[in-house]
Amino acid sequence: MSRQRQKKKHRNTINGWLVLDKPYGITSNDALGKLKRILHPQKVGHAGTLDPRATGCLPIAFGEATKTVPFVMDGRKVYRFEVTWGAETNTDDTEGEVVATSEIRPSAEDIEAVLGEFTGTVMQVPPAFSAIKVDGARAYDLARDGEAVELEARPIEVHRLSLAECPDENRAVLEAECGKGTYVRALARDIARRLDTRGHVTELRRLLVGPFRENDMVDLEELVEAASELDEGEPIDGLVEEFILPVRDAMDEIEEIIVSDEDAGKIRRGMAVLLRGRSAPLNCEVCFVSHAGIPVAFGAVEKGRFQPSRVFNL
């Protein structure tokens, strides 16, 4: 019991976001585990899983920032990915076995001519090796057991899709800005089929998730090195100041309403308040209120009255 209490006592109170540049070859949960061992936070979680073979933007929420995870996960994402032509795999990436081949190699002009067909609202069949549940089981577990997995097509949003370069006749590098639930592996598979060839993703990097961009990313080894320079028992305030972004950064894309000190106190107690001022909205489905630059709560406005749904303890 005393050891458990001692361990809990040394958990650090951290509120904010760390935008990790996830390295190749580890799972998102592995990356999260490394951060836990470095920072010893009281509460932490990530916003959007990346495959082990993918790199890039993996937003990590600490403390009160975990309440804002849905805003980040529902935001747009940008991926840069390499497609290798001539072979389709059962996982649609380099991890799987080749299930179909083709000798056709599309030109840059051929590729650009069909990208418009994959922009906007399109129907996509997710990869058989995905985390989607089928009768209570993960599709990838069923596929690994040799079962035939048939997933239904579902609508996805692709806001932008462009050809970045063709390093050689066998490869093309594309960039996609898309909404929640889009599988880039399936996008590459379907583009290849549309071009009368076969293809699979050989490199994948996420450049943006919601409000977090490439220049926000932190290299894991840089963080490990900075942590190693701390003396045993030394506070991690310096690490937090250097690497952790404010909680409010996750809400950059929703409306902010500034309230008085009196109203902020009421909202913190879960009370609804009537908003004042000419700029106060009459109705707003999702917004957050702040006082003195600090987020107080997010919720909705109906007929000029703000009703909090989640209150921050900041």
C-alpha cells in the first residue's frame, strides 16, 4: 500500500498538448508508454492512432486537455504517402502479402487525371486489416485468423488530393487532406485499381491533425534527451514549458466567448449563464468560454444562454 501511495504521489500534474512526431516502427500506444515513463503524468491519452509503419503527427493530451480530444479527432488530417505500383497486398501496405500484381505503370498525367474522382464525398471500403468491429471482433483479428472479411463501403470526405512527385515509374507520392474515418491505405488501393493497375502504400506520414501542424511536432529522442539531463527528483517544469502546448490550442477552430469573473465562477459550478454584450451569440452548437485567457468550459448557447457541458479545472 505504501509503495502505491508513493507512486501516486510522484505523478505530475500536466495540462496541455504534446504533438509528438511518432517514429517509424512503434505503435501509438508504445509511444504513449514512453511519454508516461518520462513525464509521469496523472492523466494522458492520444488523439488518433497511427500505424507502426506510419510517422508524424500524434497529438498527446495531458490532464484537462483530455476533455478536448474530440475536437482534435474530429478535425481534418493531412497525409503525405508513397504508393508503389504493380502489387496489391492484403493489408494495403508493406506489412501484408501480395495478393495481385500488374505490369501497368501509370504516368503523372494518368494519375492527375483521376484524382478528382476521389475528392469530395466518396464511398470507401476500409481495409480488411483495420480496427473496425465485425460482430464484436476487430477486422484485423479476423483477417489474421484467415477469415474472409467483407466490410461495407462508407462515405468519407477527401477535401484535397494532389500528386506531389513521381520519383520513378514505380512510385508516386501523393498528399491528401481528409476527414475522420478515411483510410489512406484504401485510398491508394482504389486509385491504383482505377488506373488499371495495383498498388500499396510504402511510406506514410501524417502532417496535420486538427489544429496541430508539422511545426508543432516534438521529436521523441529530443524529449528523451532533455529528460535525461534532469537530476533525480528535479521538477519537470522546464520540460512542460518547452514541449507542452496550452489546452486552448485544441479549440482554435471553435468559437470563443469571453465572460466576466462572476460568470466564470458560476460556469465552473456547472451553472448556465446569460451572455452579455453585442458580440455574444444567440445560438451556438459548440463553443467555449474563457476568462483572463484561461478556458473555463465548453458547451452550447441557446437563446443567448450558455450551458456548459464540460468544465475545466485550470
